[in-house]
Amino acid sequence: MIAIQNISKKFGKLTVLDGASAQFNKGECIALIGPNGCGKTTLIKSILGMVVPNAGNILFNDVSIKNEFLYRNNIGYMPQIGRYPENMSIGQVIDMIKKIRNYNSQLDEELLDLYKIKDLLNKKMRTLSGGTTQKISATIAFLFNPDVLILDEPTAGLDPLAAEILKEKIIKEKQKGKLIIITSHLLSELDELVTQVVFMQDGKIKFHKNTEELKTDTQMPTIAKAITHILKATVHE
Amino acid sequence: MDRIKQVIDKTKRQTMLSLFSIVFAFIANGKTLTVGQNKQYKTIHKAIKFAVAFDTIEIHEGLYKEGNIVVDKSLYIKGINKPVLDGEKKYEVVSVKSNFTTIDGLVVQHSGYATLDDPGGIKVYDSHHVTIINNVLLDNFFGIYIQYGQHCIVKNNTIEAFGIEEQQIGNGIHCWKSDSLQIIGNKITGHRDGIYFEFVTGTIIWRNISFNNLRYGLHFMVSNDDAYIGNILKNNGAGVAVMFSKRIKMINNYFSDNWGDAAYGLLLKEISDGYIFNNRFSSNTSGIFMEGTSRINVENNSFYNNGWGMKIQASCMENNIINNNFKNNTFDVSTNGSLVLNVFNKNYWDKYEGYDLNKDNIGDVAYHPLSLFSIIVENNASVMLLYQSFFAMLLDKSEKVIPSLTPTNFIDEQPLMHPILL
Amino acid sequence: MNRLIKFVVLDIIKNRTILGYTLLLAIFSWSVFGLEDNATKGVLTLLNIMLLIVPLVSIIFSTIYIYNSSEFIDLMVSQPVKRNKIWTSLFIGLSISQILAFVVGVGIPLLLFAPLNIALSMISVGCMISVIFIAIAFLACAITHDKSKGIGVSIMLWLYFALLFDGLVLFLLFQFADYPIEHFMIGITMLSPIDMARILILLQLNVSALLGHTGAIFTDFFGTIIGTFISTFVLCLWAIIPFYLSLRMFNKKDL
């Protein structure tokens, strides 16, 4: 569904992505992990077209995304830190995105209800706490029933209850056969969700493995432990 | 002694006698000759031929194409119902070559157009006491031309031409080497200069209207001791130009709308000892432009809505500019030099921002009427491109606060707080 | 696109700064025409204000607005919207609101007090100047990465066009005083939209006679149909080129 072919990105002198390649398919739930500054967010933003790579290609359903924008109709994106026009109310932001998406099918308003956002519609974005903003981001990401969900640190800033709701939602969507890409540092959360792990370091993709494969390779019972094991190993190098 | 007295007495008696005979001749001997289709004479030529001095010739309504008409006798030529004398663009129409002649009520048109002998609608040659009154002069090369005339009166004529280029048209009223003339109440338009004086002395120009002429409304060249009073000078290249002349009095005139590139209300060049009093300069590119001008008093004039109120070149000296009103001019005054030999005093400047603590209507702070921008423009005219720009504004403001480039003695020590009532 | 423009315009109007700007312009214009009995003088004073304030407000307001819209831009970029559309909508939205402010603030008094032809050309030139400086603000934003730098660049650009350029012109005029550079100056004038706007209006007023020989040459050029066409075209270029460059940069920009 998404093919990343050898992409590189430099911010000034700093190389953030250095020939990263990967293939993500329908029905997969991918955990994108790695130490801080390894290029996870840049990779995600490249897929979304927010960052333009210096080299390489990204294919979405076998079509290059270069100068394309309609493919984003199929993507729901939840940013790490959601930034919204401060003067607008929650209702206006959601309305605006609805109008821009021009989406005709049934909206997925599950999170809207679960997070009780309908009570907050008149609140201005600038008055919201980080957690509430994250809830809005999550709601918007799922609202249009996209085939691909890209969630950047989805549970950071959410209270445990909200995080749990989100997790269940993710599982539900995964079962519908959607592609889900998650980055997270809270490795323990990933266990129940993830089918594959992509490990990044210094702008490169170190490995891309099935969770089962990973567990057998490292002989660890959970993904979290397996990854910690790998991280330790890389530091020792 | 006695001998001298006798001579004087004799001459006195003779003049008295001659004067008497003139008056007598007019009253007693004058007969009237009529010219017209069904009249005594069919042509003017014939009437003049049969007339004797002090006869009256009445020219009745009609179109007369008789070439050049020479009046060589002291006649009173009177038009009845505006007869038209046409020069067919070939001839000088009326040539007056006799003293004590009056031309009254004619329409004179289409004089010849030649630049060599300056044909005029009505031209006076070497004569005195000629009166030209109530005539209409249309489309002549020169309108009324007086050379070597004395004590002539030009009054209430309408002089109109349709000149397009300066070289191809003469002046409305042109006077050369003459003395003691009176130019009164004429209306002149479309000529090169409305009224032109060269070597003319002791003459008064009163209540004329000179407008839309190609060059100047009124032009003095080497003419001394003249006065022009109460004239209206509108829409000319320059309202009045006074050049190389002395002791000219300029009073109660109205200079307006002499507007355009290099246009002036009053242009003064190499003149001295004049007096400019109670005139109004309104909407001229420059109200007064002075060059090589000395000992002129400029008093009680109003300068309103001009581009430049006064442009005083560095070659001017000992002029007094006193008690004038300067209002709404883009620049009140400008000069091209740093030497200031003229006096400004007790003028009203609408741009003055000083105060008057003792309420005597004289500002307590002296006023510098020169703006820095105007000086820069004087040095390099193209800088006007920056007119009304923020940059020019800033230049002026900074100069007002710390004068450094404008001459410090270009100053009105006693600026008035309120305009003078004029 | 239309929806985005609508969002931008509504957002700017809600902002109140633009209302303050409209009010400021209106107060200036009404007081100018109230104080000056002579319409030409009023137009001149207004021209002065217009050529100073309109570019300043246009460029600074736009720069701040673009930076403050970074969230909006972020949000839109992750949605299925073309980048061109986002940037262009911002530009058109800003232009519409600035033009609206100018027409309401200055245009109405001009139409009431000034001769019609002068009022119309003042309004159109004022609108052009607004749009041009918005375009320049977009370029400043595309070049710089943070808000304070962007505002700094904008102020410098404004200062350059409002002041420094004229200093340069003065320098040139004196350096080449002995040469016939009037035609050359027409070209130079085109390098500053403020100067061009000022001269275009001056030539329409009767004060153009004060411009003397140079003014005559300028009238000969700008007075003709071709001259009017060229000057309008150049003013349009002043809006199009900076915006186009900024658009190209924005399309490649990482968010």
C-alpha cells in the first residue's frame, strides 16, 4: 500500500533520513520505533507530503506522491503535537475539515462521542489542554474512515482512560483491515496492537520484522522487552 | 532777458492759436463723409481721398476688402454698426500716418502675415494724439501696432487671434519707441504677447484683460517709468514679464492660472527700482520669478495656491518683501544661492508654526521660509520626482529641526500670526 | 479553494486588527478632506499617508498573519489539499480583506470629495499597492524561518521601498545631473512600486506642472495608452513575481 524507496532528507547539514526503504501493506499494524531524533516523525511527514525528501520515492497504491494530494483522502493523521488555528472553536475546526474533505459517506463519530467532544464544540482551540487537543487530533484522524492511519505518539498526553479508548479504537480499525502506522515510546502499549516492528536509527531503517519473528530472534516474551534488548545492544556497540 | 520773454510769449501765443484752430476746425469745418453700399462713397479709399483734415468719415455696415488703407490726414474714422475691414491675409489693414486721428468702432480682420515688415490690423506710424477706440481686431498678425507714437490712446478694443506657435503670430498691442500712451480696458487673447512694450516710456496700462496668450500677457523690454494697474493676466505662459526696465509700478493686478512647465505669474529680469503693490498671485506655477532684480519693494501682495510663491535667484539684491500673505503654496519661496541680500519682514506664512506670547500679532520666533527640498530642487530640477515622497518629507522635517544646509539668514524676523486683510 | 478563501477572510475580519486599520484609514481620510478646503491638497496629503501606511500595514499585518497561520497551514497540508491552494487562498484572502479595508476607509471619502477620475485611480493604485506589499510579505515569510526574522525582513523591505530607494534616486539624480537621464529615470522608477504609484497619481493632478521638464517627459510616457498599459503591467508584475517566487518556495518547504 505504501512503498518507501530509498528516501533521504537533509535539514541543512543534518542528515535526518539516509536512504530509508520500507513496504507497508494493508491490514498491518506497524510500530515505528527508534531513539529520539532517529527520523521517525520526518518519515511520517514525508509520507504525508509535509516534508519533501531530497531523494527517493514514496508510492501510495503504486503511485508516486510527488505533487499529489488526493491520496491524503485515504490517510488519517494524528500529529505528535496538534496545532490548530487558535481563534477557531473545536466545532469550527471540525466543520472546516469536513468541508475541505468534502466526504460524502458515513462519518466515523465514535471517538467524538466517547470523548464527549460535542459538549466542548464552542471552546476555542487556544483554551484547550494538551490532552484535549490530542483527543481532537485523534477524533479528526478517525473521522473520515481512512484506509491508512498514521498516529504519531498517539497516547502521549492522554489520560489512561482516554488512552484506553484510543487503543481499543485502533484495534477495532485494525480488524477492519486498515493499515496503521504508530510511533510510540511507550513500548508496553504496543504489545497488543502491533503486527510488525520497524526499527530506525540515524535515519536508516535497521530492521523491519514481524513481531513473532522479533520475539524468537531476541528470545524475549514481549515486544517491549525485545526492543529494549535491541536498544541496549546497539548502545553497547 | 526781455528778448527771451518775448520769444516765450510769442511761442505761447502761437501754441494757443494752433490749439484754438484745431478745436475750431473740428467744430466748424468738419464735414461728414459716408461710406457704404448706398452711400456717398462706395470705398473707404475714395472717401479718404476726398476728405480734408478734421473731417469725419462714417463707414457703414458691410465687408470692405480694399487692401491697405492709409490714413494720412487727421480724420475721425467712425464705424457704424461694426463694418468689417478685411486684409485678406495679404495687406496691412489700416495704417495711420497722421496726428490727431481717431479710429473708432471698426472690425479689422485678416491682416497679412509676414514676419519682415510686421503688418498689423491697425498700425500707427510716427504720430501723436492718435486714438484707437472700440474696435474689434480679429485674426491679425499684430493687432494694434504703434511705432514712434506719442500721447496715443488705445481703449476698449477687443483683440483676438488664434496663434498656435510663437513664431507665427505677433503681439496683441505692440508699442515701440513711444511715449505717454494710455492702454485702457482692452481685451486681448491668442497673440504671442498680449501687450508688448519696447522702448516705451511714461505710459499707463490700466484695466486690461490679457488671457490665453502664447507667451506673456504683458511684456516690457527696455521700457522705463511705466505703470500697469488693475489688469487681469490669466492663463499666459507668464502673466507679465518685465525685462531690462526701470521704475515700473505694478499695482492691483491679478495674476492667475499662469500654469505649466516654466510658467510664471510675474517674471522679472534685470530690472530695478520697481514697486509691486497689492497684487494677487493665484495658482501660478511660480508667483514671481526674479532674476537680476534690485531695489524692488514687494508689499501687500497675496500669494495663494502657487507652486512657488516667489523664486528669487541669487542675482537679486536689496529687494524688500514686506507685508505679504503666503498661503497654500507648495513652496513659499526658493532660491538657488546661499547669499541672501534681500529682506523679508512681517509677512504672513501659513506654514509658520511659531507662537506669539505677547499677542502683538508678530510671531516670537523667526521663520525660515526656505525648505531644504526646494533648495535641492533648485539645484537639480529632476529631484521634483521625489515630490510628496516620504523621503522628501523627512528631509524637510530634519532640516526644520536642525538647519544645516539652508542659508541661515534667509529669514523673516517678524512673521505675522494672521494674514493681512487685502 | 473558495472555502479556504472564505475561512481566511472570515478569520481576518474576526481578528479586529483589520477593523482598526479600516477605522484608522477612514479617520485619516475624513479629517484630511475636512481640514483641507482644496481637493487637490487633500488628495496630496492622502497620497502621502496612503503611500506610507498602506504598504506598512499590508506587509507587517500579512507577515504576522502568515506566521500565525502556521497551525492552519500545518493542518491543511496533512489534509488532502494542494499546497498551491493553501498558499494562494491565504494570499487571496489577505488581499480581499486589505482591499476591502482600503476601499471602505479611503475609497468612500475619495469618491465623495475628490474628482471622479482621480478618486478612481487613487483607489486602484491603493489596491495595487496593498496587494503588492502582501505579495512581498509572502516572499519574506517564505525566505525566513521564524516569525521575528520574518517581521524584521518585512520592516526592512518596507523601509527600503518607502525611504531608502528614494535616497538612492536622489543620489543617482545628482551623480548624473549633467546627463539626460529622464528616460532612464522612468525605468528606475519602475523598480519601486511606491514611487511608481506616487508619480502615476501626481501626473494626474495639476501639480504635475511643478515637475518641470522631467515631469513633461514622464507625462509623455505615462500619459499614452501604451504607457498606462506598461505601468499597470509593471505594477501587476510587482504583485505576481514575489508571490510566484514565494509559492515555489512554499511548495518545497518542510513543515
